[in-house]
Amino acid sequence: SVRTFEKIGMTYTPGGRVARGVEMLQTVPVASAVLGSVAGLPAVYAALCHFNVMIKDISQVFVGGPPVVKAALGVDITKEELGNEKVQVHTSGVIQNLAKTEGEAFEMIRRFLSYLPQNVWEMAPRLAPADDPARRSEELAAFIPENPRQIYDVHKLLDLVLDQGSFFEIQPHYGRSRVTGLARVDGYPVAVMANNPRFHGGTLNSTAIAKVRRLIQLADVFHLPMIYLCDEPGFMVGLEEEKKGILRDGAALAAINQMSKMPFFTAIIRQAFGVAGGLSYRPNGLYRRVAWPSARWGSMHIQGGVSAAYRREIEAADDPAGKQAEIEARLAELSSPYRTAHAFDVEDIIDPRDTRRMLIDFVEDAQPILQSQLGETARNVYLP
């Protein structure tokens, strides 16, 4: 507040406080709760964290409040219109989670912190397993619909392969084509992400990229294994995403993914196409990638790819539609995962019912690797 100037008898050059906040992000878990109207430096602190939450109908957060906006832009606006949950949770993604009450906000923070170590020099705490490690869900055998346009419940899938009831979702209202959060596997904390076919078919767009970037950094800084259930159709296409800079965002995510070093496990459950699908791969460190029999992959989808690669042949045919269908059928015969699994860094085609057992094996194998990675390094940097 400008009242500070009268209290200290001078103005001052800004700086220093944000730098200290950035330093904290590299060593200890930081969480923020927005409990009312927050502006200026405190608003920056609300974003300068690993996890934050605001309260529905009570909290607002903004760079400058309505009087500042009026003075700068001549615009009359209420604090709710400027920075409530519709703006900061659903649209901007500045605030990750939304609580109904202060009590629920504090409970979210407690739960978030329960998956993390006290600092980067300690291992994340394992709890006594509350779920049978030998549990084998028969439902997984036919979980993925044969129709590629048919959706499924990704949250139910997570509950079937992770410790039941352990998944804590982060940013459920933003970038909804990708689900991200923390969970446990046989009591061990893990970071988890999965495509959500209910939104844009699970396609990776700019908002989902922001979520994934934060989760990868969080796992890397605090030494959590990463688990990815991959059903990736590719980057979102179209003018709106191009305007948002999806090429820049996608390139940045590819770099962050490749530089990460926490143990990384991918199960391709339905598809992995294009550069976005390639982010299911990590070329260094402890990394494993398996596939379900329902999986398909490639540089692009056959349907769209045929229209581009065989355009002249299709246009010259007496029956263009029939010719396109013929080519698509021919290429579809080559798309079986059994033809290419070992040639493209997929360790095995697994029975979906064995996924939980493989996750447990992976997380156990990851523990000595994580132990060797403890501490603050130049590579595992967290940027909000």
C-alpha cells in the first residue's frame, strides 16, 4: 500500500522478496491459501508456490484491485469480476484448486503436503499400505472401449491401478484434457498424470501443457516417481491454439520432460500420436514404457494422414471415397502394437490387469534411485 511510504518516510526500489520466494521453491514444499481479497506482492506469493487454493464466493486475487484498474485503464470493475474463481481457477489457472470453505482449503493443503518430504534432502514419506498389492481388477481387461470415439472414466481407471482412494487431483478445473495429481502405490508417494477423453478427446492443449509442466517439475524437485497412463491423440490443432503459442509451449514441455530425471513409468493404454505422444518417452534415467493390447501409435492418425499423404492418388481415383477407405484399411493392418512394440521402445505388451503389479515393481525399483538423487541440483528446478 502507498501508506507504507508515510510509515517509512520514503519510497523504495522494489526487489528481493520475490527472489527469496523463488529460492524456497527449490528446497521445501510451499503452499498458499487465498482467504480473501489479495493484491500486489501477496498475490504474487499466492502464485509463487507448489500448490495453491482459493475459496468459492469468498476469495479474489489480482495484480491490482478495482481502484488501480480504474486509475490505469478508466474501467469500472468489481473485485469479483477481476479475480474470483471463474477468472483465476477456471480461466487463467493461476490458482490450482477451489474449496467450498476455509476448512476444506486447509484440508487440501494438509493432504498435498502429506505426499511430499520436508525438504529436498529427505525421501517422501511412505505410509503403511492400505490396499492389497496383489489386487488384480478384472474390470481392466475390457476397460478401453473398442470404439476409438467412445470415452471412459479416467478417475475410475486411476482408482483401479493406484492405491484405492489415494489420488489427490491438482487443478481439476483447468486444462481438463489431462488429469494430474499425487497418489500412492503400495504406500509410496507418486506423481500421476493421465489423458482425459471427456475433454477434447484427451488432446494436449496449451492449458493442459501448463499443468503437465508443473507436475513434472514438482516430481523432479521432490524426488517422486512419475506414472503416466497415456491416451494421447496429439497436440490440439487449430487457429485458437496457434494464437496461444502451442508450438512454443509444446517445445518447452518437451525440453522439461527430457531434462527431468525422476523415475518415469508410462503405460500406453489406447494411443500415442505425434510429438505429444512422444512425450510418453524419456530418454534417460530409470524409465519404463509398456502398452496395453488396445494401444496404437504413430507420427499421426491414419485417417488424417491418408488425406495428406495420398491426396493425389485419392483425387485421381474413379471412386475417391472408396480409394481412401482402401488405403486406410491397408495401413490399419500395420498399426497393431505387436508389430512395432519392441522397435519403438515399448518393453512389453501387458495384460491390463497386471498394471498395478507392474507399478508396484517400478516404484520399489525406483527407491534406491530416488535416494541417490536427494538434494538440490541445478537440473531439478521448479518454476511456477
